[in-house]
Amino acid sequence: MVEALRYREVDQDYRNHLQAYLNFSAKATKASGKKRVPVYRSFRKFYDYEAELEKLSKKESETDSRFSGLREIIMKGKNDV
């Protein structure tokens, strides 16, 4: 149990550091003439949720097509029994 607690604490530290890094990145600015402007003007430019969901669905469909032939073989074997 102690080992599991240590792993959980390491995971929590990782999340805390990741959040701090993301906060730093979101507040980042760049020089534009004499002013400093934000690198990310909107949250969508920082993290596009819809695009990430689309990538995920593409990965799932690629996995399905990769195993579609195997699925047919298994189904054929079930029908032969």
C-alpha cells in the first residue's frame, strides 16, 4: 500500500508540474514592435478540443480497418462450427 501511495504522489506531482507548465505557456507573450502580445489569443489556438477529438476518431477508424480482415476470419470460423 505504501508503494501505491508513492506512485499516486508521483502522479499528482506530474499533474501539478504539467498544470504549471500549461499556465506558463498560456500566459506566454511575444514582442510585437514595442508591445508584448499574447502568443495564444484564444483558448482554441492553445488547445483545439474538436481537432483532438477528430484525431482520436481517425485513430480508432484506422485500428478498425487494420483488424477488419481478422474479424472476417473469426466470423467465418464461427460459422463453420
